[in-house]
Amino acid sequence: MHRVLLPFEFFEPTTIKEVVNLVDGDKVRVLAGGVDLVLKMRRREIVPEKVVSLQKVPGLDYVEGNGSAGLKFGALATLRQIEQSEVVMQNYALLREAISKIVSVQTKTMGTAIGNLCVATPASDIAPPLYAMGAKVKIMGADSEREIPIEEFFVDVGKTAIGPHEIVTEIVVPSLPSGSGSAFMKLSKTAEDIAKVNAAVLVTLADGKCEDARIAVGSVAPTPVRATKAEEAIKGQEMNEKSIKEASALAAEAATPISDVRSTAEYRKEMVRILVKDALQKAAERAQV
Ligand SMILES: Cc1cc2nc3c(=O)[nH]c(=O)nc-3n(C[C@H](O)[C@H](O)[C@H](O)COP(=O)(O)OP(=O)(O)OC[C@H]3O[C@@H](n4cnc5c(N)ncnc54)[C@H](O)[C@@H]3O)c2cc1C
């Protein structure tokens, strides 16, 4: 780690238009909370010629919505702000539970949720819940605006679908069906550490059966992944020990983990099974309340 950053030009525009006119791939980086960017600049893993701060652009720090309108948050909404927002506390327990597992309050107070996603680490704790809830990512360029499903946003480790002259402006989460229940599970070396494995489950029950299931796991592939075979297996079933056991075994098949300093691939795969089993159980219980 270097104490001194290499020289770079610093910009503080006051409009989104100016920001998108300045950004240029790896050469010109956007700064939101700076938690990840400054660390990587100190390590010289990222050496931008220019840094463009979002901090002086008004109106990007919103967290808005309600149970029927869905949820929206902007590029400067911090993890802490989202965790403590009324709309998330009332209607998006899955996202709140996931953010609560990020224990560093300093990180949550400075770090934005969109910054977390733009880093594109497969260990993001907020990505699996956003996958499970069907979130969309709004991306803006100088003359364009597009909205893509979050599953298309994550491309590879450290790589997103953001073009060299684009930024992310907003995350949009649809309203959740009535009768739904959710659970987020995280396994890490210490409470402060990033996930060895994480899992987000959202189920909707009707007439005692699982009408819909969305299961997403993290830290077990280059991007977060949906366990679609597991989802299909449990749909239409009563959520009992047998169906949950079968679905969680299928979820483990969706994982293609690596071994690294945090864990072995074998352990991670087995933990996907356990975490998804526990999360399905808990989500089913919560849906019945
Ligand atoms: C001690 C510590 C503990 C942590 N624990 C966890 C944890 O348990 N779980 C977890 O999921 N994460 C964890 N993190 C990661 C943390 O959540 C992220 O680093 C942080 O949220 C990044 O947000 P930021 O606003 O600081 O982004 P920045 O550092 O400002 O930006 C990060 C990257 O995204 C780009 N970027 C930012 N905003 C935009 C935008 N709007 N459009 C395009 N590109 C953009 C930047 O150019 C940069 O490349 C931890 C980090 C630390 C330092």
C-alpha cells in the first residue's frame, strides 16, 4: 500500500451531463464514496489520469418508493441510507438484511450501493438480493439512457456492462408480490470480512404452495448467479423438508466456485447447499407470518 497517490486531475462537476461528458473507461474514473476507488488507487491497481466526483451533483442521494410503487435509489445513496430508509425497512426486508451483514458502519456510511455494484465483485452482499428481486440498472451516456436487468450488468469479475462513456444513475426494484417471504445468508471468515458464500431467497406462497421462487448466490462464480434449476424444482411444491432439500442440492450445482485464501471450492459448493436450504426454510416461515 502506498501512502501517496500518483498525480491525477480532479473534477467536481455539478451536472450529470458534465459527468458523462468527462468519463472515459479506465483513464477517467467516477468517484462516488471513494471506499473502493481510493484504496485501489493507493495500491496502484487503478491509476486514472482523471477522477470525476459525483459529490457536487445535486439530487443523486435519494432512496424513494413504497410497497406498491417499488424502490429506486440514486448513485449517491449510501448503503447506510438505504438500510435505514423507511421504504426498505417496511417493504424490502431482503435488502435490509443483506446490508445489515456488512458490519463496517464506516464503509456503509461512505460507500454507495451503486459503487458496490460497479466494483463487480462476485462477493457483493447486495447483488444477490437485487438479483432475487429482479432489479434493473439505469445507465446513462452522453446521448443515451438504457435500463438493463441486474443479471446483465455483472459480466465478469471486476467487469460490468457499463460502457467507457457511461455511468450508472439509478437502481430500480419492482414491488414484491403479497405472500412473499425472504432470507439472506452470509458465510464469512469473520463478521467483518466479505462473503465466502452468500445466498438470497425470495419465495411467494399461495394456497400452501410455492408459487414463485428466486434464488441467487454470490462468491461462487465470476458473477452472482441465479439458481434457476432449484427455482423451477420448488415452484408448485409445498415447501417442506423434502422439496427444500431437493432444491438446495440443485442450487449447489449452479455454483462454479474457485479455491482461494478464504475457502476451497468444495467447501463453497457444499455451503451453497446449506445456506440455500436454511434460507428457503426461513423465507417460507416468513411468508406465512
Ligand atoms: C472495510 C470494508 C468492508 C467491506 N465489507 C463489505 C461487505 O461485507 N460486503 C460487501 O458487499 N461489500 C463490502 N465492502 C465493499 C464496499 O461496500 C464498497 O467498496 C463500497 O460500497 C463502494 O462504494 P463507493 O461509493 O465507495 O464506490 P467508489 O469507491 O467511489 O467506486 C467504486 C468503483 O465504482 C465506480 N463507480 C462508482 N459509482 C459509479 C457510477 N455511478 N457509475 C459508474 N461507475 C461508478 C468507480 O469508478 C470505481 O471504479 C467493504 C469495503 C471495505 C473497505
